[in-house]
Amino acid sequence: NEAREKVIPAYMGLIKQIDDQMGVLMRFLEERGLLDNTMIVFTSDHGDYLGDHWLGEKDFFHEPAVKIPLIVVDPTPAADRTRGTEFDALVESIDLIPTFVEYAGGTVPTHQLEGRALQSWLHGQVPARWREFAVSEYDYSMTPAAEALGVAPIDARVFMIFDGRYKFVF
């Protein structure tokens, strides 16, 4: 597809740049003896279409936009058996703060944080209870669509709920 042929070469350059900079970061941590006690998280706020659906932005709830990369390196020995594995758990960005709090030895204040720590998954244990759906929200108040539709900024939002099989968009 023509759109994809134009988009992919540009992204390949960005991927190379990210890879190079991750190498710089890893060398920095290793030289200072920090590699064995630093949790590393690589993620994004949205996925990318790469020309799928003839799109390159993040304005809709298609899989390429809502399925974001999340790579977590937990240096603790408890995570040894899950290194290099992949999980299909419904994880949200709000899970990162509780993960960091637990990693630092703290107790997650559940009355203030909605997310859930990922340590169970990272340590090879399936949590007894995990979320049954993931929620995503998009604010389009700064786009031409909001003005064209005459939508007030507070109402210029769309929502998605996904349970791993079905997706509801409002």
C-alpha cells in the first residue's frame, strides 16, 4: 500500500535512533554500576498506524493506535524467570506509578492511585484478580473536528472499553 511505503522508511530511522540512544543509556548505567538496580520501562502514550487504515495519527481506537509498546526490565532476581517473555494482560499506563512505588519498596496508596503494580506479572505470577477491561480516552478539543461539530472542549472526548475480545467506543 502506497501510504505505508512512504511512512515506514521514516519510522525505521526513528527506530534506529531510539535503539542507538538506548545503547547510550545502558552503557551509562553499566559504567556507574546502576544497571543491576534500575528498573527500565520503555513505553509510549499511543501506538502508531504506520499507514494502516491509510492513517498516520492517533485519532481513532483502531488496534495500531491503542496497543502501545510496553517493555519493562525488572533487575530483581524475582523477575529472572520471566525475562524475554510476553504477556497479553490488559495493562494501562496508570499501572506504571504503582509498579514504581512497589519497586522502590513502598506501599501503593490504593485510595489515591487507580493503577495496579505489575510485579506479579514480572515475577511470573498471575494475579488472583486482574482488570477485566481496559479503558482509553481521547481528547479532540484542539482539533478542527471539535470546532466543526460545535462541541464544547469539555465534551470533546471519546472513550473506548476493551475486554480483550470486544471493543465499545463512545
